[in-house]
Amino acid sequence: MGKTKVALAGNPNVGKTSLFNVLTGTRQHVGNWPGVTVEKKVGETTYNSEEIEITDLPGTYSLTAYSIDEIVARDYIVDEKPDVVVQVVDATNIERNLYLTTQLMELGTKVVIALNMSDIAESQGIVTDINRMREFLEIPVVKTVAKKGQGLNELLDVVVEESKKKTLHIHEIGYGNDIEKDISELEFLLEKDENLYKHYPLRWLSIKILEGDNNVLAKIQNSQVKDEVDEYLKKIDTDYYEALMADRRYGTISSVVSQVCTGCIHKVTPSDMIDRVLTNKYLGLPIFLALMWGAFEFTFSLSAPFMDLIDKGFVWLAGFVADNIETAWLASLIGDGIIGGVGAVLVFVPNIFILFFLLSILEDSGYLARAAFIMDKVMYSIGLQGKSFIPMLMGFGCNVPAIMATRTIEDHKDRLVTIMITPFMSCSARLPVYVLLGGAFFGKEAGTVIFGLYVLGILVAVLTAKLFRSTILKGDPAPFIMELPPYRIPHLTTSLMHMWDKGYTYIKKAGSIILVGVVVVWLLASLPFGVEYGSANSLVGTIGHLLEPLVAPLGFDWKIAVSLVLGFVAKEIVIGSLGTLYGTGEGSGLMERLQADPELFALNSLGLMVFILLYMPCIATVGVVKQETGSWKWTLFSVVYGIAVAWIFAFIIYQGGLVLGF
């Protein structure tokens, strides 16, 4: 007997992934769906000797053809024909979740509802009669609390039972006489094509054709009935039919909810009252900016003593190596190369930990979701939808997953513009560079300067989007609809785990790619043998002097030029390279040595920070831009455009500052 194939479906933020994780544990693997760059999670579990394969479908609000995620979820159910589809429903918002239920019912598949987060619903006074819900929907309903592991055995019992049933009840929603007549006539046409009626539920296919579903229309392009269907659609206003059928679904949902749920009628909640202030059209943006400024200022102030302690530790370690290793080249490799380079990066671990702890608190509380809502009006004015701001926010952590998150944007041009501008969001890898230069040349104002860089990144992204939308990618933005989660008290454990995850990634990178990078820099600074370490006569000096004319108008010398080139591998290597080239000898850390360099001062260090903010992203980001756009043309354009913008801004800052007497 083969495995029971189960698909997990559901809206975003209903606990679907939590349920998937608790059911499958470590028996899961992640890949991509064939032909698209949407993440595919598949896991396995054994229950009462039954082998169950569980596929976690992308979170969607419906099964229309408006996004890649929706098409992937729908095509999996239609083409792979899982034995059972488990729809995870948020028990605190049944009405919104049941829209997806109505579409799953039309697909002619066995559906089981997992009424998740039932504990939260009950604490809010929401009581659902699951027996009446089963009766009305003719679908099994099981209450679950995925995070606590409650209701899972009962859910698996029902899943196994449903998978063994031979008969399948087709659930239908009545759309009124006129539409039902059109559905029947289309079914009659489609029955003429054996391939269609053997592969797809004809009622569902007819409904989707009447809605003007482009993905479904593409499926019948090679059908023998294509011409007849096209002729039939000439008398149909598909937009009107789509709206009318959606209205019928919501009518059915309202009727069901009113009879199975007590307390589901929306009342004014504390979240609503808080939102009246935090998402106010006049106060929302200033509050958001103030919170972000506070986070950076607090991060810099709190981390300063820890940074100083770590810095002194590495300075002492470098001195110890120099005094106790007699072999000169080995002492130089360990002291100037490894300790000087990797140590310079690890000094900023406190900043990474503290900042991501604060951002995790804001995210866990539900506030960061409001940022996209607050920015929607701004984004729309530049030709993008508010949904584009979500990947931009993620870019503050890392540009790679941020660009991958653009998959949820339905409109191709919206998605492409968002991919192009997301690298301007200042990722965590750039933060240590800001902290180093800000601390060295701006003192107590460093936190404000760093906050300004993040704001500048957003402004450049916004202006770039406006430019692209007015020229090479013209078009109107798609409408933006999003669900605002309720405000919650952040879980300390969750925030600490998020902080550790980001911090550990940073430390791991310091011990791998950055270590390799600084050793390469050390070799270039030491060769050919006999030259002074890191001098103009070394290989790194020769390379740097070749590059120096390109960056001299920005106030950068050859050491900066080399560090910027190596920063293409990973932005942290900029600091590692400087640490290696400047060394950490004579009892001083990298910050002090930068301050002692007469070629560096506040003006060009500000230009350097802006250049690092805006110039080409790291190699991993370039790779994911290629993956998501599928085009080397757009990838190379992104890199060249970023370098050009960075050079222009740094030039204006440096040369403008000199003219103004700074």
C-alpha cells in the first residue's frame, strides 16, 4: 500500500507551517516547485502504521490565477490529486478563511478543515459549533492548536479515514439561474474533449472560464473545443461574472458563519483602537520613522561598551601573537590577517544581536505588518503597491530572502521593479561598516547618521521605482489588500531565537567566507616576498592603485578601492579587508587606526557609507536576482545601475562638501 498524500492549504498566518512542522518534525525537505521559484516543502509522518506524505502548499487567500503562489497551490491539487487536502483555518477569523474553502470544494477534492488557534478564539469569546459546521459544509472539521500539539491525533484519524473513502461528494455553490445555465452549457462543450474531462472537474473548469481565469484559458489553448469556448465567451463579461460569483460565495459564507459561530461578528478590539493612532494617515509615518530611529540609536548606545571590550580583546590577542610567534610570516598571517580581519568583523556582533532582537519584538508584536499599510499610499504614488514594501522591509535583514519574497506580487512589472529596488535596502551585512565609520568619525551622532542611511536607502528605492515606472516599466500598480494581524505581546523566547539565528549566521559567515576573504587579502598584501606588508609595492597595493583613479573623485584611496571590490563577495569583507590592511598592532583597534589615517575624515567617510549602502549587492543577491528575473540583462542592469547611483551620490557628498567648506 502506498503513502497517503496530503496537501496542507490555507491563508497566510493561520499556523499552517506550524502544523506542518509539528506533524513532520525533521522528516522534511525543501526545494522549489517545478518551473517556478516558489519554495516547496514536503515532509513525512507515520500514524498508526500509515505512511503519510504531507506537502505544505503556499499560503493563499484564494485559488485564482493572480499570483504564482495561487497557481502553484491550485495546479498541485488539480494535477497531483492528493488523497486529502487539509485546509488550516484561523478560528479567530472563520469568515475570511472560508472563501478559500468554497474554492477547494469546487475542485472536487476531499477536504478536511483544521480549525486552528482554537484556544485564542475561545479566549476572545468566539465559539464555533464544529458539528453544525460539518453539517452545513459537508466537510470534516477538527479543532487544533498546532503550537501546543492539540487535536493532531484526531486530525490524522480523520485524514486517514477520508483518504480511504471510495465515494467523493462534490460540493456546489449555487450561482443563480443565469450563471448556472452558462456553467451547464460550457460543461457540455468541454465534455467533447476527452483529455479535459478526464483531467479536470468540468464544473470547476467552466466556472474558471467564466471568471476569465488566464491560467485555465491557457490550459484549453490546444483543445479541440477552444474555438467554441472563445465564441461562447464573446457574449460574456468575465469581470462582471467574477465579481458576481465572488459575491455569491461570500453570501454562502455569511449564511454558514451566522449559524455555526457565536462571537464571530467583529467588535472593536484593542488592536483597532491602537491602529487608530499607529496607522493614522498623519501620525503613522512619523511614528514609524521615530521607532526606527529609536531602534538604531538604542542599538548603537547599548552595544558600544560591548564592542569596546571585544575590540580590546582582539587587540591584545594580536599583540600576544606578535610577541610570541617567532616566524614572521606566520605571526603576520595570524595577527594581521586572521585576527585583524575576522576580529574586526566580530567586534560588531553586539550590534547585530541587539538590532535584530528589537526588530523581532516589533515584528512579533504585529507592528511591522502595519509598516506596509502605512507606506501603501507612498508606494502607490510612485507606481507600486503596498505589498512591494514587505520585501523592502525584509531587505533590512537580508536582500536574498527579500527578493525571493517578491514572488507573492502578482503583477509582473510590480515584481520586477521591486526586485530592482530591494538591494537599496540596507541589509544587516552593511550595518557593521556604518557602525565602524560612524563611531570613528561621528561620535554621539553615529546613531542618527546610521538611521539617516536607512532612510536614504528607502528614498533612493522610491525615486528609482518612480523613474522605472515612468520610463522602462510603465504601468499602473495592482490594488493592494493585506490582513493586519492583531497586536500581541511579543514572546521573549521567539525574539531571542530570532536574534540568535541572525547573530549565529553572522558569526558563521565570519568563520567561513570572511575568513577566506581576509586570508586572500593578507596574501595580496604580503606578496611579493620582501615588500613591506600592505604597502604600495605589494600586489594589493598595485591592484588598489589601478583602481584608485575611479574612486579618487569620491575621496577614497587605494585601500578603500580594494575593500569595495572584495565587498562584492560579502559586505562584511569590507571591514575584514580594512582590518587586514590596517592591521591591529601597536595596541590600537581598527577604529583608532582609521581615525589616525590623514586620508580619512568625516566627509569622505560619510560618502563611503553611502557608497556601500547603494553600490552593487553581494554575489548571493546578484545570484537570486538572476534566479527571480530569469534574465542576465536585468541582473547586469541592476549591478551597473547600483554602482552608478552609488558613485553619483558619493561624488555629490564629497565634492559638494568640499565646496561648502566641510
